[in-house]
Amino acid sequence: MKCSVVRLCDKDVISVCNGCKIGVVSDVEFDSCSGNITSIVICGKQGFFGMGKTEDICIPWCDIQVIGEDSILVKTE
């Protein structure tokens, strides 16, 4: 299956360890020398009334188990 970076973004990210939704892909990081994607980034959640924000979550590419039509399954806590 081919998947562009644009289609990769906005997919739900689900943990296979506990079945919880971690968030939505907002960005990717890649190695500029090799051109390989190294991780996906999930934007941190906004606080109450937009005050504060949790840190972004960076999931290494090697932790991705399956990239589906609507979601990405990852092996992480």
C-alpha cells in the first residue's frame, strides 16, 4: 500500500497494548540524509479553555505495527 505524507496526517493513532486512542498524526520527522521517515508526531492536547498544552508525542517509526485506511496501530504505552 502506498501512502503519502498528506494522507498519513490526520489518521487516528491507536495503541495495540491497551486499545486507547493516543491522538491524531499532525506531522512526521524524517532523516534528511536518507529521506526515511523516523517518527510520527502527535500534537499535544490543549488544556482547559485553551490554557496550557501537553507536550507533543513522538512515536518512532519502528513502533508502528499497521497503517490502515483510517488509523495507525502502534506498539507503545
